[in-house]
Amino acid sequence: MDVATNYEGSYLSTVIANADGTGQQNLPIPQGWSGPVNPVWSPDGSKLLVTMLEAGMPPLRAAVINPDGSGFRVLTPGKSDTPLACSAWSPNGSRLLCSVDRSGLEGIVSIGVDGMGLTRLTRSPFHDTLGSAGECGGGDSEADYSPDGTQFVFMRKRCGTGPAPFRDEAGTLYVANTDGTGLRQITKYGQADSHPGGSVHWSPDGTEILFASQDHQLRLVHPDGTAMTGINLPPGNAKGPAWSPDGRWIVFSLARPESAGVAQWGWPTSTGPGRTAAISLRCRTPRTRTTSSAGAGRPGHDRPKATLGSLDAPAAGPSGSWRTGAA
């Protein structure tokens, strides 16, 4: 299994690697483009959906590209200057879920992989907010399909007030049918991480929605909003969670305050001077029977319970050694 993730800093790129962290290589992109960020594998694993900038300038562009850098194609629905950031493929690979970030038009749209058939699904009541000490990008984003393709989940961000509206912004999760009907809120405002890295993903078996929370942890919730639970993680700022195709693993990044290190796949170890500050990890999610919290009379259900092994993380360089510690 290959994975794709971002290194963040003065230079942004997408890195493709084997699931054990070996074979890391940057995704080649055409000259004149920067990024790419927010990579998402197509269902058949043959392509990547990415968000990019041309000449380093807005608007955001959604593009499809092969893992070797060939087949680069920018999606330009409607007006060519429409800012479009796409986050999910439909299960059959024919359509994409994207967010539009333009004042007054914020919302989730669906579009064919050929760039045709743009369909609006949501219209956010919240918009970008500019204060004297900063800006907040309000609206709808981070959408993902349910595995059967009948529903989607997304984040709605409400900007704060005052000179720095990003400081008290708040995010929540909504679920809707793929035609935009049946909209329902499944978390409270302030529970979902509305800042960069606060991604949302539906589990492959359809029973859980995984998201990064405002308190920098990872949480699971049922699509009906019941039985929210946290995942026990080492100290740090957890971001960008995603599922493995079989639903047994979660991969995410963990920012740690010890030093300015490199991103790395694997398990965390005890920390100390010289340890990496940003590590991409995965945790295993063996199923355990629990009792439903939605009320008496409902049967129990399977919930993921994370267990972590460890990886020795050197101060520099991309290598590390696996130790299995999961059931």
C-alpha cells in the first residue's frame, strides 16, 4: 500500500511512500505550479487528486495527476478563476467532492472527474471574515463520501469576531445525501478542528466518521452523531487523519514540541532532545464489542479501539525501524 502526505514548511510538496515509510519520493509537478497539497488517492489507486496554485498565486486549483507526474489535468468548471479545492472521490471514481471558497458562494459542490457537471450541494451561511489583525476562511470544506456513495460528510466553519476572527473560529460536522438533501448536524460547534489539517473521513465500513478535534486529538462519531469517542494518542497535535482501505489502520500526523524535525511514517517513541517534531503515524484499530450509548434496547456495535506500537525516530533522515505492538 502506498501513502501520500504533505511536508509543511517553507516548501510544500506531496510525498509518496510505501506504507512502512520506505521509498519516499516527491510527486513531480509541471513547471510553474506550486504545491501540491491535500493529496487523495483514486479508488483504484491509479491517480491522485490534489490542490495547487499556479505561479504561487490564488485561486486554488483542483487537479488530477498520475503518481509518476504524468497525466496532469486541471479542473476548471465554469469561470476559470473559480477557487476550487477537492477532497474526495466518489466510490466508483466518477465524481469529486469539492469546496468553493469565494465570498457569497461558499459551499460544497460535486463535479465529474472530466471537469463537467458541476452541481451545488450546500450553501454555507458563513463566509470569509477579515479583521484588522487577521483573516478567517469561513464556509464548507473537507467533504468525504460514505462508502456506498449515498451520503457525504463535511465541515462547516463559523468565523469568530474581533480583530483576529480566526482565533475563536469554530467548526462542526454535517451529513447530507449526495443530492444535497437531508442536511443534519452531527457535532457541536467547536468540536471539529476548523484549522488546516482538520480533515474528516468516513470509515470504509460506513459505521464511523473520523476527524481531528479542536483540542488537537482524533475522534470517532457515528454518522447519526451518537457515540463520539476519542482515540488514545501520545502527547502532541494530531492532524490530517485518514483510514487505510481495509479500515484497520488510521494514518495521521503528530506535531510534537521537542524540536524541528522531519515528517516520518511510523510509530512514536519516548521523546527527548533531538527527536522529530512532526511525525506521520499509524495506529491499528482492532474491533471490540461495546454497548450502544444511544439508549437502552439498541444492540451493541463494534468500535475501533486504537493500540500503538513504536518506531525509533532518528533526529534527521527518513529511515526508521518497525516494532509491532498492535493486536
